[in-house]
Amino acid sequence: MYRRLQLCSNRGGYEAVAEPPHPIDLAKAKARLETAGVPVVDARVLLIASLPPEVTISRAGRLLFKTQDAAEAERAFARLRAMLGLPGMEELARARPPGG
């Protein structure tokens, strides 16, 4: 689902983009994050999660980690994927229909 974290063009953070697109139910994501004790700002079209570092979660599945530290972004990415139950690349490949 997510290939890798890449430095944003403005070098202000790292982003993960789902390929193919994998929409995220923001209401469910907010509930899961809050249950895990993560403060969340709900801006309707996106969530801002106060993990170390702050993470913006879009409805389309784009994740933006507001840090210039690649290791910190990777740790937050792994934690976020576990909390939200996002599928790994192997799971997504098995779920795709043949030729898709």
C-alpha cells in the first residue's frame, strides 16, 4: 500500500502516499487514535494526530509526518499503521484481482 517514506519537496517533512489509493475513514481513524491516547484535531477533510512527530492524515490515505528526521518518521509510520490497521504491501497484493 505504501511504498516508502519520501522527503517532501519543501524538505519540511516526510510523506507516505498509498499506491493504489486507499481511502481512510477519518471518523474510524479518529476513534482508534483517541482510544490509543493520541490527541487528534478533526479538520473534517483531514486529521492532525499528535504523535511524535505531528502527522496529517488525509481522507485519500496520504500521511504527512512533520519532521526532517527520517528515523522518527519511520517509527511514527509503523505506529500509525498498527493503530489504524492499514494493510501492508503483501496483504494488498493478495487482495487485488488478477491483472489488477
